[in-house]
Amino acid sequence: MRVAILCSGGKDSAYAAWWAMMQGWDTVAIITIGIKGNDSMMFQIPGTFISAFQSVCMNVPWLPVESSGKEELEMLDLKNAILGKNDNLNAYNSIWPEHIKKNQNLDLFIGKLKIDALVTGALRSDYQKTRIERMCESLGIISFSPLWHKDPLEHMNSLIELGFEIKFISVSCEGLDKEWLGTSLTKDNLSQLVNLSKQFRFNLDGEGGEFETITVSGPHMRNKIKCSGKVCFKSGRGIWEIEEADITQC
């Protein structure tokens, strides 16, 4: 089966990419939506360019999609990209951070995607899953969401046990402070996260936008992404702004 992975650069889409690999499927492309606006009901905003480095580590072409984040246009932008109607090179240049050096080994996907299915990291958002399924149905392809309704603690534990290195790049809820930004998920701080999620009543897996992540290594990646950044935190919200990123040996 020929598939594409809808990838934000975060933990859930990285798991979805690994899952597709474990099925023995042919991953044709990594698709990333780059939001140029300030908000999106569907897609992650910070750090999504990291998925380009992930695609290099997976030896899979990268298909960047530029979108304004407007609700009525997001899925149309994705659909047009799959159909080969978008200018992928322009999208690449538009959504790429100016201060981040582009990787010379990046394989930019050009043209129409010939796939049987789209694999996503959707967890529990019916809004997200339903819209993707409708789009896939209109294209005559299948939608797979291997993490759908997976127990949050089981999911977070499995990421650690399988060897994913996950970094927190944004926090936006009571209970999570600037100390989390730029740190990697470990067994020790997962226990802390569990306690905080109970105390402050937020989703352990970040499904409600309480935090966002990037994946810098995993069992599906041949190499590791090395990155550095700075913490920006104000009024209970914060982001780890990536200043440098490159690929190194695992």
C-alpha cells in the first residue's frame, strides 16, 4: 500500500509514521501544513518545519503545504497539494524560517501524490478526524488514525519505550511552566506530568493544546535531529523557539 503521512513534526504524527512503516507500507511522502496565520483548529503551528528534517532521516520526500489557517480553506489547501495543484517550492520557501539552514539532502516532493491512504496522528478530535476522512473519501483514498482513542498514559509510555525522543516546544495551560520548554520526555518527568495533569485537570497527551512537541529521533528515523533554542514565556504561556537545527548520527 502506498501512503502519505500527515506530519506536524510532533509526537503523534511521528508515531503514525512509525506505525505505517511497521505495516510494511510504502511511504511516498511526508505532508506538512505550514500555517501562516496565528491560529488553526486543525494543525500544529510551532516547529512544524522539523518534519522536513524528519523526512530526511526517513529517506522520504517532503511535501510542504502553505495555509492561512482559515477554517474553510485548510482542508482545501491539503487536498490541492495531494492533487498536485499547489506550488510546493513556493510553499517550502514561504513557510521555512529564515534563520534555519536548509538541509541539502531534503527531497522536495513535486507533482500529484499517487497514494492509497493518508495516515494521521489524530487522537480524539472528532472535528479533525471527520474532516480528514471526508477529504480522503472525496479523493478515493483511505484514512488511517492508529492512535484514535488510545489511552493517554499508554500512548505516552509507549513513546518512551519505543525509543522516540520528544521535546516540548510550547506550553499553554496552568500547571506547565517554562521549565518544560526544550526538555525531552522521560520516564521521570512523565510521572511528574501525570501528577500535574490530575492536579490541574489537563489532557496528559496534550490533546487539548495544553502543550506541543517535536520529535528529534525515533525507531523510524536513521539519524537524529540536533536542535537548540531559547525559551520565550509570558502570562502562563510559552514557546521554545528553535534557533538552530541539523541532522547528526544516532
